Amino acid sequence: MLFHPIVFILLLLSFLVQEFIPGLEIAQFATLFLPAVFFFAASVAVPFSVMLVLAFCTGFLWDARHLPGVSEAMSGGLDVFGEDSGAEFSSSMALPFGLSIAIFGMLGTLMQGIRPLFKRGRLELPVLMVGAVTFSWLLLQYIVMTFLRGSLEFQPMVWTKMVTDTMLAMLAAPLIFLLLYSLARLSSYEIKYEGLRYRFDGR
């Protein structure tokens, strides 16, 4: 089965490509968070067990990349909520290590529920769901960061950035879905859905 290893390799490459994706200054430094978006898209194309492995890898690498010292050294203080000159939180307010694994696992589980639509080639709801879980991911991070800071504040610039980040994710999602379709076809991979089944015999 070549599909799953290729998806894993592409996930790793997305972290490399992320380093070269600039923020849009005109939209509160909105950024396409490619590793997260790729994970959310891949979650509907792989079985639940593989999704959990991808969630662990994505969360682990994301937290490792955004450790306070690493984030400052590699991005000059640029974090998920904007540049250090405009955002309320610097990279020193990083999330607890490992929390992203749980967040990605939870959101990936939500994406698993729309696998039948993805299998039939219906991308409308999957694209919307990528936007919804991307926004949820950013919102959860912000809530945890404000909780650690000691005050829960939602400034307009933060909402603007989360919305623009979500829009970029939704623009990129169809391209990633098409890539996954092409990989599935080339590798003869069949997307199956093993959902919950009710058995009338009680077993």
C-alpha cells in the first residue's frame, strides 16, 4: 500500500514548505498553515488508525517547531497570530508541548465523519469542514494561550487573522483533495468508510 507512506512523506514536506510561505501583511499577516490544512484534508482519505498516526506526527512536529527558542530563532518572533510588532502573544507564550497532538486528533476525528462524501467526489462539505476545523484549531490555540497569559481577550485583529487564515485554508483544500485523489488513483488505493453500524441481532 503506497498511498499511506506517500501521504506521510507529503505531510513531512509540508513542514518544509511552510517555512517559505509568507504572511499577507494587508490581512493581519494571514498565513496558509500548510501542515495543518494538509492533515485535515488527508484525514478524510485515510482510515481512523492512520489518521491518529498523522495527528501524532503533525502535533508533535508543530509543537517542536514552535517551541519558544526555536520559533524565535527561525521566524524572528513570528507566531500563528501575527508578527511580534502587532500580535499580543510572542513565541514565548507557546502552547504546552503535546497539546497540539490532542487537538489534531480531535479535529481529525470530526473530519473522519465526512469520508463517504469524499469517496463519492463531493468536495463541497469537505472544503467547508476544512475551513471549520482550521478556525476551530486557531481558536483553541488562542483560548489556551490567553488562559496561560491570565486574561481572556479577543481583539478585532485576532478575529480578522483567524478568518483570513481560514479563507486561505479553504482555498488550498480543493487542490490538496485533488492531489489525494490523484495519488489514490495512481496507487490503486480505494477509500473505504468503516463507520458505526447498527446490528439488529444485538451483536
